[in-house]
Amino acid sequence: MSARAGRGSAGAGRGSAGAGRGSAAGRWAGRDGWLLTVCASRACTQLVFLIYPACVSVLLPAWRMSAAAAGSISTGFQLGFAVSLFGCSWLADRVGARPVYLGSLGAAAVASAAFALFARSYTSGLVLYTLVAVALGGTYTTLIMLVADRYEPGRRGGAVGWLIAASSLGSAVSLGSAGLALPRGGYPLAFAVAAGGVAVGALLGWTAMRGVPTVVHRRRAGRGPDATAAPGAAAGAGDPAAPAPGPVIAARGPTTAAPATEARSPTPAARTPSIVRLVAGYVFHSWELLAMWAWTPAFLAASLRATGAAAGRAVAGASYVAAAFHLIGLVASATMGRLSDRLGRRAVLLWLAGASAACSFAIGWLVAAPPALVAGVGALYAFTALGDSPVLSVALTETVPPSSLGTALAVRSLLGFGAGALSPLVFGAVLDATNPTGVPTVWGWAYATLGAGGALAALCAHGLPAGPVAPAVGRPQAPYGPPADG
């Protein structure tokens, strides 16, 4: 069994050939086979996340739903995802991220197949789509934890950005495949394609994890962070061609106890106000983003119909445009995480949240505007609403001690996806209230409920310190302001 020593501190890594900044992310995904594989897995499992919103225009009459009822299925999905994220993140702190991630992948493949085969009404769709969300709950924060352990701070933002960019790619493929499947086999075919994607993603995820150890970060009172290696591992013995792992030091298989990290309260919010602001910012970000993705395909279809498109063509066209928006989100995720490595987390979070709030307040009133204008505002909306996702995630990994990261992500996920579960329902209720005649033609007030979330996210970002915050014990710190080394 081979072993590799991780980077114990920001300074230690710079002095070794195997842990230098240039190798930390394998010069990004194209040269890092592990990151490329987990991103491909993430993209495939993401196919089921937006398959219901992609089909909602067809499902409204087919399942005889009101807008509020349609929103409740998205709410059920997000609530199931939030509860599962909380439980799985908490569990990952105690048994390691790897086994939780792998178990969730298998459960997600089974649940997605059941959804594709048996979701044929409002009730069955609500129950089965919620079960899909519960199964998928262990595939998100666990990957963030695995990436945080594997990459040093100077490259971590970019690595998390690629991970979330893969989610955007999967969402785009989901919407595009729905646009192709709906005219040919209706929503059952669209559901089946999404379930097949999850099965492929599960296989890729299991392949990527074959050489990854199970790492558990331990707390021991009165002990500081010391480099604890697995049996047979020599400190500083790195492979210069490999990404620099954090506390991950065993090459495969056994559970590894990472360094004891701190004798503090396990509640991260009690340690620093920056954690509170990062979690609150994520909650408001999720309120805006998740409802935006849930309702944008229906809004685009309504916009195309308002400008003269036939119903069937409007639904297919909306799927393609929404897919393009997710590809724009892919670019945002891949670039904004990296940009925050250079400019600092706070600056990037602040302008992205402010711009997405402005788009939320504007786009709903453009439902009857020329398609080119709607597409242009929507593209900016997609970029800014999703671009802060990797920045919020990596900032939290740098602020919370590693032994508490799973718990912090659990709390953040429960609150964030809980807010994201309520916002589509609130959006649908406002849409019903402002369109009493039936077919929605007034969308501005519903989107304004999302703009409030974006504005509050910007306020949270504004409250973050411009310079470095107190570093988390046991993991190197990246600044909120520009890095000292440029």
C-alpha cells in the first residue's frame, strides 16, 4: 500500500515539490483524472434534479395541477434534499464522507428508476420525487468535504467551482434531453432518460472512489493540529505528479483518523460571526436560486407563447433556452471560484448577489418582451445567481475547523435547502394570486419574492471582513480579501 503525506499548513506545502501550488488541482480538471471523473459523475446524477421543472408545463394539465400544487412538488424535493443533506453531512463527520457518498449514489439510482417507472400523477410524483431527493442528499456536501481534504486553499475555489460547474452541465443536459424527449415520448421518456443518467453517474462515482481513503477528522481536547499519518506513511513523502491532499494520506481503503483539530465548541456559529454571515448568505442564495431554476422553464414557455409561439413549440423552446442558461451557469461556476481565489471571496460574493437580485426584480416584467431581450437578461441572471455557489462553499471550508465541517455543512444545507423548498411554493402562490383568470401572464410579483433573497445575500456578503478571518485550526486559510502573494 502506498501512502502520501498531505499538506499540513500553507507554508509547508510551498516547500515541497510534491505539494506545490502548481500541482494542487492537477492544473485543473483536464489534467486531474480524479476531479474529471467526480465531475462527470456529478453531471450525470444532476440529470434528475431539474427533470420535473423541465416537464412542468406538460405536467400541469396532465396531472391536473394548479401552480401552487406544481410548486409543492418542487418544495417536496427540496425539503427531502435538505433533511437528507443534514443527516448525511452529520454522519460524514463521524464515519467519513466516502461511505456516505457511495451509499447515496446507489440509493439515488434505485429511487430515480422508481420515479421514472411509477410517477404518473400528482400524488405519486410528489412522493417519488421526494424520495429521489432524499437518496441524493449524500452526494453533494460529501463531495465538497472530499475536495476540501484533497486540495490546498490556493486551488480549492477552482476545484469546487468545477464541481458545481458539472452540476450546471448536468442540468443543461437534463433540460435539453427533456426538450428532445417530450415531443417523442412525453414526460415518461424524459423521466427515463434522467434515471439512466443517474445510473451512469453512480458507476462513475464508485469508480472515482476506489482509490480514496475514508478520512475522519477527530477532536481531542487540548491537542493542536499535528500531522498524523496512516501506518507506513512518511511525512513529506509526496508524489510530485499528484494533487496535494489535505489530511488524506492513505492511498486506498481503510479509515484514516486525521489530525486532532481543536478543543472548541462544536458549534461553528459560536466561533466567528463570519460563519453566521456565510450560512445566512447561502440561505438567501438558495431561496433565490432554487425557485428560479424551478420556475424558469415555465416562465420561458409563457414568454414564448406571449410572443406568438405555438404551445408545443414554446415548451420545447423553453427547455432549450433554459438548458443554455445552465451552460452559462457552468461558466460562472468554473470561473467565479477561481476568480475568488485571486480577488477574495467577499468582493466576488458581493457583486454577484447584487446583480442577481437586480435580475430577479426585472425579469418577471419582461414576459411579453422580445425573446432576445428575455434571453439576454436571463443569461445574466443565470450567471450571477449561480456564480456565488462555489465561493460560498469554499469560504465555509476555510472558516470552519475540519472536524466540524460536516456539521456546519449539515446546518447550512438544512437551512439553505429548506429555504429553497419554500421559495418555489411561495412563488407559485404569488403567481396564482396575481393571475386569478388561470393562465399566468403576470410574473413580476412572483420573481420579486426571489429578488428579496438576492438582496439579503448581498447584505450578508457586505458584512464579511475584507481581509483574512481567523483561520480554521487544522486547515490552511485563504483570505476573503486578495491573497498576499497575488
